[in-house]
Amino acid sequence: MLSLLRRPAFRLLFLGRSLTLVGDAVIPAALALAVLRATGSASALALVLGCAMVPRLLLLPVGGVLADRFSARTVVLTTDLIRAAAQLLVGMQLLSGEPSLALIAAAQVAGGAASAFAMPAMAPLVTGTVEEAERQRANALLGTVESTTRLGGPALAGLLIWLAGPGWAFVLDAATFALSAACLARLRVPHVPLPRRSLRADLVEGWSEVRSRDWYWTALVAHAVWNFAASVLVVLGPALAVREQGGEGMWIAFLQAGSVGVLLGSLLAGRIRLRRPVMVANAGLTTYALPLTLLALAAPAPVTIAAYGVAMAGLGFLNPVWQTAVQNAVPARALARVTSYDWLVSLGAMPLGYLLAPLAAAAWGPDTPLLACAALVAVVCAGTAAVPGVRRFGADADAERDASPVTGRQAGREDVARIRR
């Protein structure tokens, strides 16, 4: 995978992405401490987190349209600068010793809105810097960096906060976004122009690209179910781990095993090729039923921890494989919009889990919702194999692109755009 870094365009993208991942890895802990120090209220922290999530969900489809209409590079560069300014403002406020909850919340709104535009634009940046045959390795390399920063992020955050306070964590994050913008300023990628039309027409066309592929929308349903189950586990798992499986240390080991699993899954995805990538990757998600079941049944802690590591390896493997499948099969002119719907469905399922998990636990106890989620994940993720498009999907992405609802004139414009820098 490292041989890809010899390519100047991908090297710039990789460096910028890696920098922002390192900065973002320290923010969850720093944000929690900053809000709790300022207010002492868990409700205030929930409010601040919601300030980032709500605009992200609402604006994701619009972000996909803009990334398809304009240069993905320009969109990500602009959002990097916005997030750098927002994080720097929060950092300076914290360093002043008089943090404002309203300002922190406003910065999270700005950051969440900016991420809604940046997230769909990443796929066009990958396809614009890497040839089709190398995309799975490129996605696996990016996934490996993300997994590594998640694994080491809490330790780095703790060290930085202990040495200098949470304010400097935000300053660091601002600096990484600024450096990423500097890398993107030197990057040149092809852009596929769209005809002038309404926002609604662009949104409808993007959704038609999703609906026209049975392998895509059925897999999205499975991914949404997985994310729903993951949010239920995050809400109910800590209390069960502390009460029945060895205390806080068990939960920390559980999460670390998951981080290691994601890293190993990403590395594996960079080394193998599959004849039926979507079917196999979705089947790997069914392993998430194991830790859900074992946690509900109070199985021995080492077994539960190992099962979670295996399950998260399935996620680490799926991400690069799925991203590559989408990038190779969806036409470049619609890739950001399709990706935005992907993020919307996946992220939108998580707040539902956060909301329903405590209600279900209050009514039936925590074991029942975990077992129900385990059954749901196993059935839905494995059930995608019954879909003809999932079974047939393979390396022939050209056939998928040919099946796309695109006119001859638009296809011709796309061919010209591929060679324009």
C-alpha cells in the first residue's frame, strides 16, 4: 500500500487526510472535558454534541450536490479552512480561562455543517488521484491511518490535556486543518461538470442513482442496521461491562480490542481481492452479533472482548472494500451525491439507537435490546446475499456504470472532463 505514496497527487491527499485525522482524534476527550469544566453538566455536553450532529445530517445531501457541481478539492479545502477557524476560536477561548458554552456550541454547528460538505467530497478526491485498479489499496491505506489515529488518539489526547489543557487540543486540531488546506491547495484533480439545473433536480438524480442499484440500497439498509446496533451497544454496554463482566477495565479493554480489530481489518483489505466483494464484506458484518449476544449473556470477559475485536475487524475490512465498490461502479458525475446518501443513512440510524436503547432497557432490561439487535444484524446483513445484484457484483464496474441513468451527452462530457485538470 505504501507504494501509492510515490504518486504526488495521492501523497498530498494522504498527508492532508492523515493530519486532520490526528487532530480529530484528540477532540472528543478535549471537548468533553472543556464542556464539563465550563458547566459541570452532562446535559450541556449532549447539547454541544447535538449541535454538530444535526447540521451534519441536514446538510449532507446538499454537500453531495455541491461536491458534484464544483471541484471536490475546492469544497474540501474551503471546509478545512472553516473548521480550522472554528477550532482555533474554541481553543483561544479555553486558553483565555473564560470559555463560553454558546461559543463552543456555535463552533460545533459550524464544524458539523462543514463536515457535511467535506464527507461526500472525499470519494471524488480518491477517484481523481488513484487509478481504478489501485483504489482498494488506497482506501485501505486511508482506513489504516484512520484506525491508527483512533487507537492512539485517546492516549495522545490525555497526554496533551494533562500537559497543556484541552485548549491546546483544539489549537492542534485547527493547525491540522490549516495544513490539510495547504496540501489541497497544491492538489489538482479532474472534475466532471454538471449541467445547470435546480438543487431539487440534482438531489433527485443522485437518489435515482442509489435506487437503480439493488446491491447498493440493500447494503445501505444493512449498514444502517449495523450502526443502529452499534449505538445501542454504546449506550447499554458500559453499564453491563462494569456490573457483570469485571468493571471499567473490561470496558476499556473491550473498546481497545475493537480499535485493534478495525486496524487489522483495514490492513487485510489492502492485501486481498474478492470475486464478490459486497457480498463477502456484508457477511463480515454479521459477526457483530457475537459481542452483542455475549455481552447480553454475561459471557466470560476475555471471550466477549475477543468477539468484539473480530466483529470490528469485519467493519475495518468492509469500509475500504465498500468504498472501492462504490467509487468504481458509480459515475464520477454523481459520486459525491451517492456518497452523501450513504453517510446520511448510516449516521441517521445512530441517533435512533441512542434514543430507543434506554427506553427499551427500562421496559425489558438491557439484555433484551442487545439480543434483539444481535438477531437483527445477523438476519439483515446476511440477508443481503439473497439480492441478485449483491451476488453478481464483482470487478466489472464498467457494467455498473453503463447501467447508470445517464444520457449519451452527459457521458461524453464526462469523458472530456476526465482529462481536464
